[in-house]
Amino acid sequence: MALRLKSQWHKEDSERSLEEIGGAIAFNAWRLGMDKAVNLHSKQFAYRDDAQRLAVITEYLIFQALAVERMLFESITDEQRRELVTALVLKLADHYEENSRTLLGEGDYRTTFIETFNIRASEYAEFGYTDEGPTYPFLRHLGYEIQQAMGESQVNRWVIDQVMDSDAPELLKQLTRAVKNLFD
């Protein structure tokens, strides 16, 4: 069954702020990240616990935020892109904290998410993103970080291939369509 994403506004005539667009993208990114984490489990990759599953979702969320930033590189100004990505990441941090508290108990999950985002942003900055999407190293880094989050057990040995060959391309296809529609 296909995942339904919010990609249209209820009142199409209204002007949307970049913060509102960032929030809608974050909502979709959270759903896509969860969907891909569940998909890994359905493909017989194993999670030790909820913390590990949230770590995988975190990697998908960060990947999506950085992909959105690259997707919009030429269509909005640097200042607009910075505003949008900041709103997106802060909303993702809110989603992450809310779900982490539900599953893991009290803690400062928001700060942890933002710190991880900042680290990953500098790592992904080394990799290219073209009109066709992320380059091989960009995708491989996602796969690598997910493998690290899941642990290098024998059962999770091939998770990089699953992420690069199937999950990330499908995620990007859905994300790209949603982002495009939210800006139209």
C-alpha cells in the first residue's frame, strides 16, 4: 500500500510562509522515515530495540532535510533556503523528541537530534547532488550511517544495499513530488 503524503494545501489560494512549508515537509519526512524503517524490518533486517529504530529514522530524516536543501538550491534564494531548512529541521527535532519521549522516556532528544544533524550536514557537504538526485557517495553515506545505527550484525550486513538500491530512491521519489507540490 502506498504511503499518503501531505502535498497539497487545503486553501490553495493562501500564500504559505517558508516556516509552514518546512513544517509540511517535516510531517512528510517523518512519515517517510518511519515507513522506510518499517520496510527494513519487513525485509528481515533486525532492530535491537526502539532506540535503534529511532536512530535509523534519524538518519532518514537528516538525509531528507539535506536532500530538500539541495533540491531547492537553484529555485529559491540562499536566505529563503536557510529559513526553510531551519524550520524543517526544528520541526523534525520536535517530531523526534515527541516520539522518543513516548518510546524511551524523558530526555533531551531535541538537542541530540540537532547535534546529529549538524554533524551529518558537514559530512554530506562533501557529496554531490545533481538534477537527477544524490550521487552515489551521498546515497552510500546514508546506507553506511543506517548500518552503523543498526549494528553490523550478520543479519544487517546487507542493509547498505537495501537502502541504496531500493529504499532511498523510493523515498526520494515521494519526497521530491511532495516538495514540488507544496511549492506550487
